[in-house]
Amino acid sequence: MIDFALNALDQSAIVTDTNAAQAVHETVELAEYLDTLGYRRFWLAEHHNTSAFAGAAPEILIGHIASRTQHLSIGSGGVMLPHYSPMKVAEQFRMLASLSGGRIDLGLGRAPGGDPKTTAALQPGPKAWPPDVFPQQVEMLIQFLEDANGLSGEQGGFPEDHPYQGIHAQPMGDESVPVYMLGSGGDGAYHAAQFGLPYVYAHFINPDNLDTALEAYRTNFKPSRQCAEPKVMLATSVLAAESEEEAAYLARPRNIWATLLMQNKGGRFPTLQEAQDWDLTPRDEAILPQVETRGFTGQVDDVLQRLSDVVAQYKIDEVFALTLIPDIAARKRSYKLLAEAAGLTANGLAAAQ
């Protein structure tokens, strides 16, 4: 048994022998499967103009997956808010919450999710929201969401003299949309602290800044209507197998891909066989060992123990497992092994699969 919530994060990775549409379908299939295993949340990433990931519109995929699941909270990991109007994001997630009975999480990020040229293409006009406007965007988004719950004045929503007082993000109702702040450095931690939001640290992006980020978050935290005290969530690379050898075999495509990405050679993920046959350059051989040590990969009991140790050390409340295996059956198997080792309570027929 574990004393933290176990969640999943998916990026709709595209493999060399598949395509973007299949990647998205496999994300949906994975969510349906994890819904039966006892995982708490299933979040979807936002990436643009990349050959590696198909998840460009999490708000649309969230609605589809929510309609095909019963237990999971479905969320964004995250919406890259600088691209969008706070009111429109509030309306999208209010609609999702209304349709799903409130099983919707809104994770926010400040990163562009793509290159500068793509960022410009995403904007409705000639200028993107500059980074220094991000806090005002977050504040306005929270105000629209609270207003939609019927709050106003000192209770939440917009102050009585606010120019947007009387403008509502529909559909209004009682379903809440909890907000989370994502980050892999100091800025996200600071914004999460200032707004009193749960902080989701992207360990799979930057495993080396956890101490600094959590210290900044906890030191600067201000209680809010959503959180009375700090809440930390860790999004990290996890791959569980029945043996160390099997884990290494399954992890090699992810490790090869990350090694190439660190050399600005990003592309689709190699298949399992392609990864085993990969002809490593001297530069690859120098980087690969560093990549292999990131995250939590190995025999399932060992993976869970190492993960639990980090959770205890840093007082983490929830963990998002990101499992990048270019084979949907193997990916589901990894999540199942982890769920069984963690003592999650299965829903439906998962245990028989």
C-alpha cells in the first residue's frame, strides 16, 4: 500500500511505425483501461508543431475521454495559458465540468509548448501575451471560474468595481474546476505559491531542480480558497516491469529518443526493435547513461520503493506517472503492475485483463 495518490500523465507519443491519429486513439484506450485500475487522475499534455507528440488540444481530448470513463478525474497537464483568453479557457473547462459531473482538473503552464514561430501562429493577433502578464491571466481565470460558481465580492469572483463584473463564463453551476500550477523551475513554483494553488513539478522535464522549486513554493505559499496549505504533486517518468532486464528493454526507445532530443534531433519515437538495433554515435554513448538514470525504471517493487522514498523525503501528496513505451499493450502492463504493487482498488474488470 502507498500513502500518496497515484495518477497518470500521457502525451500521445507518436512512434515511427504509427501516426498521430493512432497515438491519440491509444491515449483514449489507455485512459479507459486506467479508469478500471484505481488511478485517481489522468492528465493530458499540450504540445504544438512537434513530430513526437499528437496532444495539441487537451481540452478537446479531455471531453472525449471524460465521456468514456467513470472514475478518473480528467485534466490538462497543462493548458499553456499565454496562448489563450482566460475567459475562453474558463468557458471551456466550465463546459467540460458540466458535461462530466465535475470530474475535470485544470492544470496551467506558462511554457509555450512549441517554438517561437509556432507560438506566433497560435495567437489571434500580432502579439502574444508576454510572460509578465501571466499572473494577471491566472488571476482573471480564477475569477471567471469562481464567478461561474456564484461567488462575488469578498467571497470570490470579481470585486464589485471590476470592469468584468457581470460577465459570466457559461455554463454557470455548482461543479467546481480545481486549478493547478505546473512548472519545472522557480517561476511556476512562485506563481503557485502566490495564488495558493497545488504545485505540480515536472520532474520528467527537469529532475535536478526539485529541492529549489519546492523550497520556493512552500516558503512563499499564501493560503487560498482552494488550498489552506501547500500541496505538492510530482510528474515523473515511470516504467515498471517484472524484471530489470525487461524494464531496460522497454525503456530503450524512450531513452534513445531523449538522447537525440538533447542533441536537437527530436523526432518520432523508435519502435522497440528499432531501439534495440540503434547504432549509437560516440555522442549518443556519452549522453545515454545520463538519460537512463532519470525517472523511475526497473522491477516494479523496486520502482515503487524508490518512488515512495522520494515522496516521503519531499512530502509529496500525489504522483503522476508518465510511461513512454511505444507499444500500448506493454504500456498498459506497466501501469497495471504499478497499480497492483501500490494496492490500488480495481474498478470493473481490469484485474482479469
